Amino acid sequence: MSKAQACDPELGAAAAEKAAPAVVKVQVQVRAPGRKKVAEEEDPRLRWAFVRKVYAILALQFLFTSAISTVACLVYPIPRFFLAGTAASWSVYVAILIAPFLVMWPMLRYRQKHPVNLVLMGLFTICTSLSVAIAASTVVGRAVLQSAILTAVAVIGLTLFTFWAANMGHDFTFMFPFLFVSLLVLLVYLLIQMMVPLGTVGTTIYGALATVIFSAFIIYDTNMLVKHHTYNDYVVAAISLYLDVINLFMAQLFCAIQ
């Protein structure tokens, strides 16, 4: 800021308005490194209102996902249909798996356009919930319950730790490069496991690696929520944490069914 802008509040405000779009453009990218802090000189009440809003959205998402999964587990024709291995069951299964990826692009494209962003986020939650429901309905109920309990304990513990660390002044944005590479390695390992199955040991290794990686993602995304996301990024913040928890649950499910 120049001396003229420092002396004249109107010039300073005009300069801030010009710079604001560039800041927002950088900060809305999902898991993008090098974001500027937005929580250094702000009213803490606004930040905590934003945090409560994101967790309220997450609560609704998890309630819906739990309800859909419970119905899929209790209505026995559903798992029988997918376990039959017919052409129809495979077609529906593939369509359900692809649907979240098809909805994700427009959801992120219109993430700050209300109320379109909420509608697309709700549609994305429905598609993801169906995928989770299929996975949960085709395994033993005890494994699903065990995975849910372990996931809940991990999420609560990691969230409390990150809030405490953020309050102490720690920042976890440095983790992004390591998480990005770890996620790529995990995806390649999954492709290898699908094409050349490595048996029970390979699946257990995948579950353990995924548990560590998505636990770290929960720390990273919670840190972004508390310190870095702008107030218009509630969709990105909610979806990031939602996917972290869902993937952590699926990793626990992989380990539990062995």
C-alpha cells in the first residue's frame, strides 16, 4: 500500500476491492498450497460462525449418508441385487461410482454461487451416500459398526488436536505436497491391486496407508477451515472434510473385512 493509500481511507478501500478477486481466486482452489492467511486480523466471532456453518453442513451430510446406508443394510434385496453379479447390477454399480465425479465438477465450478452451490452439494452428497451404502450393505454388519466407531473416534481426536494446535499458533499447510504425493501413490497402489490382486495382505496394506493419509488430510483440511478459508468457501470446506471422513471410513472398512 502506498503512502497516499495509507493516508486516504477511500484510496485504501479501492485498492482492497481491486485486490480482493485475486485473493479469492487463489483461496477457493481445493487443497491448493500457499494460501494466504485470512484469519490474522479478523473478528473471531465471524470465523467461528463460519466454522459452525461448515460443521452444521457436515452434520446434515453425515446424517443423510448414515440414513441411506442403514436402509441399504436393512433392506436385504439391495445387497442381494449387487452381490448377484448380473449385467444389470454391474451397470448400476458403475453408474453409482461415476456419478459423484460427474457432479463434482459443476459443484466446484459454482461453489460460490448461492443457492446453486447448495443444490449441487446436496446432489453430490446423495451420489456419494449411495456409493457408501453399497459398500456397507455388502459386508458384515459388525464390520460396518466397527469401522464407524473407529472413524468417529479418529475424527473427533484429530479435530480436537487440530483446534488445539491452531490455537497454539501451529499451521499445517506445509503438509500439502506430502499429502498430494501420498494420494497419488495410494491411487496407483489401488489400480495395481485391482489389476493384479495381492490378496489379503495387499488389501490390509492399502487400508493402513489410506487410514494414515486421510487422517492427515483431516488435520490439513481442519486447519484450512480454522485459518485460511474465506467465508464464501463453505462448500469447499464442507466437501473436503466430508470426503476425508468418508475415505477414512472406507479404509477402516477395508481393514475390518479381512
